[in-house]
Amino acid sequence: MDSTATDPFDTARFEAGRNRLASLAYRLLGSAVDAEDAVQDAYLHWQAADRQHIRVPEAWLTKVVTNLCLDRLRSAQARRERTAGAWLPEPLLDGDPLLGPADTFEQRESVSLAVLMLMERLSPTERAVYVLREAFSYGHAEIAEILDISESASQQHLHRARQRVTAARRRGAEVDRAAARRIVEEFLTAASSGRTERLVALLTDDATAISDGAGLAGKLLRYDTPQRVAAIARAGFKPTPAKRRLVGGTPAIHYALVNGSPAIVTVVGDRVVGSVTFDIVDGKIATVRGIAAPARLTRLTEAWRRQDGAAGAPLVARW
């Protein structure tokens, strides 16, 4: 039998690991679409390979997916997109298989929007070592085999990656979900009612807001003082007829978890038109990230539709 021919058993073996491979690719690329493309390319490699000589399929596929992602990160197109100042990770709704594994704090943190953005400061190899070690608990010998580097080089890459991520990451204790929800609800109430002083009180002294400007600005919009963050939040959450026309209807605003972080999801019908995630440190909001570009919300919208009402009552039914 031709070992490269399609075999139902081999196809099933690949599909059994698809979610893990996609989760790896998403952490490396920050894009669900690109992650799924990388996994599909890996499947084509799997079909074409002499599978009788693949002793450990999981290790072989991990290596293929990792290196396909590194090729994408190193491509000229990716460098242009990611250095143009308009790149943000694609947000994912809690429960999306691309977010797994999530058993440890390190695994959960590695897929947060905060860390995905910080990983943009790493070289592709540093990023791969960091993800393989922190999120998937690979040993340095395994990482060296996957990346075709020495064990000592793997250790050095991890050390540099951890230093760079830790130096820029504001990390408090893991926030109790009930407390996080109360803080977000207070933020929404203060912003929609125009209570700027209350908004400032909810923010850390060095609070930052980042927005993709719905993809219209061509670059990320950044605001870096509590007063500026409060002003932009007040302006953004004030309902107006023009905003309703822009999003195509009257939105409802829900509380949700996005990439493991507390978030506000704005929905028109069954279509997500905006996602705002919050980093909370010591009981206050340290970072606000607003994403409204339709291309970044496709998978979140699909996940929202699959919930079929499971999201519960909105915080604001008609905004």
C-alpha cells in the first residue's frame, strides 16, 4: 500500500490532535484564520509524508506546525503588517478550542491579549521557545529537536523571552471572576452615564487604552493617562444615532470572557460588532483594549452564535 495515500486511520489520528495544533498555531500567530491555515498546510504535509517512518506523530506534527508558523512570522508580508502599527491579536470567546490548554496560570496567561501583544517584541524563535515551554510544557531537548537548535540555545532563548515579557507585563494576582465582573460593570455604568471622575477612580495611575479604530485609522490608537482613557471611554460608550447607524442597528452589551480576560462584547442581532477587554491589577483597570474591525471579529461572532442564548441577559439590552 502507498504510505502517502489517504488512510482513514491516519486522517483520524491527525484530526484527534487538530485542536492542540491549532492552539499552538494561534499562540504563535495571534490570528485564528492564520492558525487554521497553518494547520491545514500541516495536514497536506501529513498526507504527503511517508507516515510509516514517523515514529511519534504528535512530535512530528508539532514540528511541522511550529515551523510553518515561523515561516509566516518571518515573511515580508507579516513583518510589514506587524510593524505598521495596526496589528492586534484576534480576540476569542471563552471556551474556544484555540485557547486550550488552560490548566495552569502560565497556560492561561500565554493566550491573554496582553501576552500575545508582548510576544510581538520577541524574535520568531524566542516566541516559539516561549510558547512551547510555557504553554505546552515541552522540555528543552524536545524544543531543540522541533526548532533544529541546541538545548543551550533553547534555554537562552527562553531566558531572554521571559525577561522581555516579564519586564513589560503588569502582573497582579489572578482576579476573582465575580470581582472582575463588578469592576467592568462599574466601568460601563460610569462610561455610559458620563461620570468621568468615577471612571478615573476605577483606573490605575498609569492606565492605558488601545483601540484598532474599527480598522479605519490604519494604525492603533493609544491613550496613556487615566484622564485620557476616561475621556475616550466616555466618548466611546455614549450612545448616539450616528453610532447605531455605523454598527447597523441598536446593540446590546454583554459581559463575557475574551482570551481569559473580563470583557464587554457589543452585539447587534447575532453579530459581534465590538469587543473591549480589560486587564485588572490590584482591583483597578490597568489596560483597556478595544477591537471593532470586522475582520478581527469573525470567529468571535461565530462562537457567539453557537452559544444560542447561553450568554445570559445583557448588561445593557438596548444601547
